[in-house]
Amino acid sequence: MITTSQRGAEGSPWGDAPPDDAEIGRAYQEALAALAERGRFGVRLGLGRTRALLRVLGDPQLSVRGALVAGTNGKGSVLALAGSALRAAGLRAGETPKPHLVSYRERLQIGGRPVDAATFARLVKATIAAADRIPRRLGDPTEFELLTAVVFTWFAEERVDLAIVEVGLGGRLDATHAWDGGVAAVTNVDLDHTERLGPTIGHIAREKAAIIERGDLAVTGATGEALEIVRRRAARLRVPLTIAEPAPIAAVDRDGLLVDLPRLGRVRVGLPGRHQAANVSVADAILDALGEAGIADVPDEARRRGYAEARWPGRLELVSVGGRDVLLDGAHNPAGAATLAIALDDLLPSLTPGRLTLVTAAMADKDVAGIAAALVASPAVRAARIIATAIDTPRAMPAGRLAAIWTNQLATLRTRRLQPAATVETEPNLDAALDRALDGPPGPVVVAGSLYLVGAVRARLVDDPLLRDPGDNPRR
């Protein structure tokens, strides 16, 4: 177990003297570089390395209870809703939203605030040193495995009241599954990461349901075949399972929605989109399970306030730029794109009047044709100005190829006797693509197709002091 005396010294890049801003900046950048260097090991599913690393660090995860949340979509929204309610109840919850949008530090939060740069640098250095002590036959820990160890070390140091941890990929062999907090949740199951999790809903559901362990309380918002698999897993382990049905929707507006929840009655949800009716139901069931497990008690009034105040950056997030509405949303798989299409139809009457402009970019390994097909279900997208661009990363799909996929999708609509009025432009430079959208004719701008895209755009449009890394200059 981590002791108080270890907190300030072990792994400290500065020794006993308090560091200045320049030293913190250098140490933080070195920590980021060290994690990025671990990226060369790629994604390697398996728990052996993470368990060994945590053991070297004193098994800090054993001092933390809480909920582990898996699912294809909605994990982040569930964390945002539950975390907001926990804060409203006066509880210090550790959270692990991912991926980050602007600063890597977003991946480690307590009480909704990201870890500070000095602490992050210290923990990364200590964790990498610990990684050199695990058995060589296990191989080198990956970036995500190191980050998982950093997360639990920090949560243990800070003696959080509980943690809500988002699974990275799948569940059964994800590094976060080295921890069992007492509550396991599966939000939903759809096709994503099929190259690693399997080609069918059934394959993927089994990977995600595996986070349910004997002695847990379980929650799921899954449906159909996936629900049956989750149900069988829980029954086999004699784990009580709560099936969270989407809350009935009373109203939808640009600020969120009104839903009816059991016991709470009419509740405002501060996250836009009809899909949040399912996510708030899962979040509420997780809070019930945390209470039943004796981990955390969240009174009804704290839940109401927390759900209303919940925010989830980059996910159907509305920002105003020069009086124009800009909607930021990842929509990085077909299911997420379908959700965005429905939300656009709901939101469009309350957005800036005019033709919609879609700025889109994607990773080359994503089902981009499926994303485009899902988005054109919205009449607004079928009539939109579409600007295909690219993210500055080796995994990015080139803008020209992305534009060709969109052009083909529109041609497919015409063969079905639909006559879309959408136009497709290509602008490889992301900043230039955004300028082209913002300087164009009146109308709302939607930025979607990848969370990396949303992060790059949000960093330019939204100045959040908590996310300024050492050396960053606030915009004027």
C-alpha cells in the first residue's frame, strides 16, 4: 500500500526543493514523451503486466472501491452524470474519462478536476521505474497499462471516497479489469473494435460482460442478444443484476432533456441528446448499486442537482463562436453517428439559422462508410456543406479519401431515389477547414467523426484554465 511518506518523495523529479514552473513544465513534457514512447508497444490485451505492475507499486487499487464501467457507447456520459451527482453529494470521486480531448491530464480526475502537472510527472516517473521491476517474461507494459497504474496510485494517495473507472477496450482483458471495485456496469453493446473483440455482437458482449465478478453488484443498459449474455454471466456468478431501461422522455431542448426516473420523478439532464435518457438511467442504477454495496450514498436531491449540472466536453457540446452555434461530437463509430443524426434533427430548430456545415475527419481504421451512412439519416446532413479534413496523426484517414467516401455515400442515396443537396469539399489542413466553415454562409457548424478531431477543435475554440498545460499560453 502507498504510504503518506512516499507521496512527496518517491519518484519525485525535483528532490526536496519545491519546483518552479519551468521545472514542472520540463518534467511534465518528459512524462508525456515517456508515455508516448511506450505507445510503440501498441495495444496488447491481457492482465498479467498490469497486475504485476500494481503489485510492485503496493497494490494501490485494493484501497479503492467503486464502479467499473464498460460498453460500446455511453461510458463517458455515464461517468459524467454519476460523477456530477457524487460531487453534488459532497463526495470525492476519482474518475477516468477517455480519451482526452485537450490535455492528457483529463484522463485522471478527482472531483471533476484533472490531476496537476507536477503530480502527473511524479507519478509517471515512479510508475515507469516500477515497470522495470516486473518479470521480463511478461513483456513491457503499454502506455495504457502504465496509465492505469498511475490512476490507482493517485487515487490511493489521495484517499478518494470511491472511483468510477471507464474500461479502455472491451473488458475481459482490459488493463482496468485488474481492479474490481464492487460494482460492474455495461452500458450497451454495438459493433466497434471488431478486429480485437470479435466480429459479432455476441463476441463483443462476452468480452464486456466479463468485468462482472463474483461478489459484485451489476448494472446494464444492454438490449437483445447482448443483454442475454450479460444476464447469463451475472446468473452464473450469482451476481444481482439491475437492467436499466431508458428513462421516459418528457421534453428535449438545446440544453438537455427532461426525463422521468423511478423514485426521483421528473429530472433535468444537462447533457443534450435523446440517448442520454438511457445513460442517466444506467448512471442512476450505478448510484443505487454503490449505495447497496455500502460504497457511497447519494441522496435524491444530490442526484437531481448533479444530473442537471452534468457536462461532458466534446460530446454534443454546444459552443458559440462569433454568434454561430458550433456543435462538437465524436461520432467515431456508426452507432455514435446514428445518435448524432437523431440529435441534429431535434436540435436544428434551436440552432443558428442557415445551412448546416459539417467539418469531419476520421481515423483510417474506423468504419467511415458506416459513419457517413448513419449521419445521412439526418435531413440536415443530406443538405449540408461537408468539409472533409484530416487530423495530424499517422492513424488519420487522408482528407481526399474521406471526401471520396462521402461522395460515394451521397451517390448511393441518389440510386435510392433520394436527391441530397449536400456538397463535399476537401481541405487537408484542419485549421483551414475550420476557418472555411466559420467564415462561410450563416448556419450551424458541426464538428464530428473523431474525438481526436473534436479535441483539436475544442482546444482552439474553448479556453479552459484547468486544461492549460505548463507552457501553454491562454488565448486573448
